[in-house]
Amino acid sequence: MVRLKNRYLLVNILYPGLDNKNVDNKNVDPKIPDVVVFNQPTTDSLTTHALVKGIKTEVSNLFGDHGAGAIAESIVVKYLSPATSTFILRVSRAQYRLVWAALSFMTILPIKNGKSCVFRVVRVSGTIRKAEEEAIQRARQLILKARREMAEQGDSTLDNMFGKADYGGDSMKDTLMVDREDSDEEDEDLSDGD
């Protein structure tokens, strides 16, 4: 009996603002962190069937009938999350490079009136378990990064409202000099008089 060997590709869909209307960032709320805009959720109209059809079309465009025939039976979307714009593809081990190349050349979502995007292969794995673990880890990192950006924006918003605090200058030197004098007096008071 022969065991079929597969590869699992973890792919992120990124939206770097390739549309002409998003270049000026007029449609983007300034309160939303850049990392969230870049990794925004995908529309719910993207289905596994539409995704596989789009990948097969791109492989056919790049590699012709040979490429289309090579991946026709082996490509399956095992996981699709529109919320995180992530999916896991299963493809035979011999042809996973064809699919990876096709994903690299895809520039729009394979749906009607699809948005401009970039498909980034994050990990190639021999088991789906490792691909899932990587997807979970990357989602957690993305949440933490978005929280950090929101905190940084919050600080800059307060600075814009109240003005940036000036801790440098002569006042700092005066404080340091006073501290030095205070510490010298404390040392004399603590001595036992010898």
C-alpha cells in the first residue's frame, strides 16, 4: 500500500492598500492601527470553492495544461477563516511549489469585484497540526501588535491634546544638583561623628 504524501500551506491574505482609492488612506479610519488595516478580515463571499477555482486558474495561466493537470486532484482547502484572512491548503508534495508560485502571482481575491490583495505563504508543513499551531501563534502575535499600536496611538493622542511634556533642559539639571546636595547632607547626618 502506498501512502500519499501531502504538504500543507498556511497562507495569509494581506491588503497593503494596492487600490487607488486606498493609497491616500481616505477610506481608512485614522484610529484603526496600520497592522489591522494591513491584515483586515476577508469578505464572507470568499468560499473554499471559489478559492480553489482561482488557484487552479492561476496555475493554468502560469504552467499551462501540465500544471493544471498536476494539481487538479490534490488541491483542497482544509481551513478558511475570513476573520483572520488565513487559509490552509493541502496539496501533493510533488506539486506544492506550483501552487506556491501561483499564490505569489495572484493579486486579487477570486470573487466577483475582488479586492486587490497579496497572498503570502507563511509556512509549509508536512502535517496539518503544525500549520494550525503556526496559524494560532500568528493570530496571537497580530492581536498583541495591534494592542501595542493602539497604546502608542493613545499616547500620541494625549500628547496632541495636552502638549508634549518637556523633561529636558535646565530644570532637570537643577533637580539633579539638588539631589546631589541632599545626598551629601544625608551622608553627614548619618555619620557617627568620628
